Amino acid sequence: MNAQTLILLVEDDEHVSATVSTALEREGWTSRTAGGLAEAQGLLTALRPQVVIVDLSLPDGSGLALVREAGRLGCGVIIASGRGDEVDRVVGLEVGADDYLAKPFSVRELAARVRALLRRMAARPEPAGETKPLPTQPSWNFGGVTLDPARPRITGPDGAEVRLTGSEAGMLQLLLDACPEPVSRPTISERVLGHKLLPEQRGVDQLASMLRRKLLDCSGGALHLIAVRGRGYRLVT
């Protein structure tokens, strides 16, 4: 997988860009870098990378525009930004990012998150324009909501579709596999977000909050994602 994996790194700090790019190359991936939004958009269209790592604060615009565009093209997206408060995290994930890493971060953790994202992307459809058939995979139906592992979307009882990010789809699949038992927050963090859970990290809870809202909207209130004190999260009808 590594030899064919192209990663686009969008970072205006030259020192950070060089350090991260070197670390990605050391993992065996191919990396290209961009220092601004316009340059990144050109490379995104021309190269169609598997993964885009983007800072939100760019000299010529917001990285959120690139997150949306990369998501539409089927790229995996990791936001790596100095804007690490909860609002920025939630907004970044809502517009289509698969993961969010606040600066300063270690290159080892970033590499681990890229590996986790690539594993989750194995079940995603080919980018627009590709005609390669998708493998047939079983779908889940629970509480009137259907999840097809080959598509990052859920379908409600009325046929309405709601798009999921890769992380949301991964968490939902994990909860469905374990149902009716809960899944612990550390397990969700390691298997979905790709890193061990630290006491101060709220990424799992933010992910659960966004997934909960989409499930409620899609099911009309028939399917709930609840927190089980001391045990994690589980699905109930």
C-alpha cells in the first residue's frame, strides 16, 4: 500500500512542512507539499492524492475550503492545525475531515493516524470518474437505518441518505459489530481514530456527538447512540 500512497501536505510553515514531509517519506509514502490554498487546490485536482493533511490557517484562505473539495474527490483528510479548540475541531469534522490533530503534534502520531485512515478508506468507493467495481460487502440494518460499509452514508426508513465521514462510518461499524454491548472510549480511539486515548482528549466524545445527531436525523428518533457510564457508547432502538 505504501508504495502507491500519495499524500498532499498543505502547510505554510516551511520548517514544519519539511519535517513532516521527511517523516512521511520515511514511512514509505510519497509526499507533495503546498504552502497555500491556491497551490494546494491545483495539486489536489492534478494529483488526486489518497490523503490530504491540511492546516486551517493558510496565507491565502481557509483550509476548510480544501477539506470540502478533497472530501468530494474521495480523498482522506486529516486536519493538522494550531487552531485546536473544540469549535474548530467540530467544524472541521463536520465539513468532511476524517481526523483532527492539534499542533504541536509528534510525527509518529501523525503517521499512526495516516495508517489508521488508510485502513478505514479500504472500504470507501473509488473517486468520481473511476469505473472499477466495488467489492460486495454485507450491509447493516438497525433501527430502520441501513449502513453499507462500501459507502460512507447511512439510509433512513424513508430512503433519505446522510453522508458520514470516514471516522463516523468507522465508529458506527464498530458499534454495530458489538451491539448490544457498549464499546469503550479507548477502543473507539484506537480502532477508529488511530491513537491511544489520553485523559484530556475529547475526540471520541465529539465524534459520538456528531454521529448521534446524524443517526437521530436519519432514523426520525428511532435509533439512538447513548453513553454508558464507565463503559463507553452503544446503540439502542
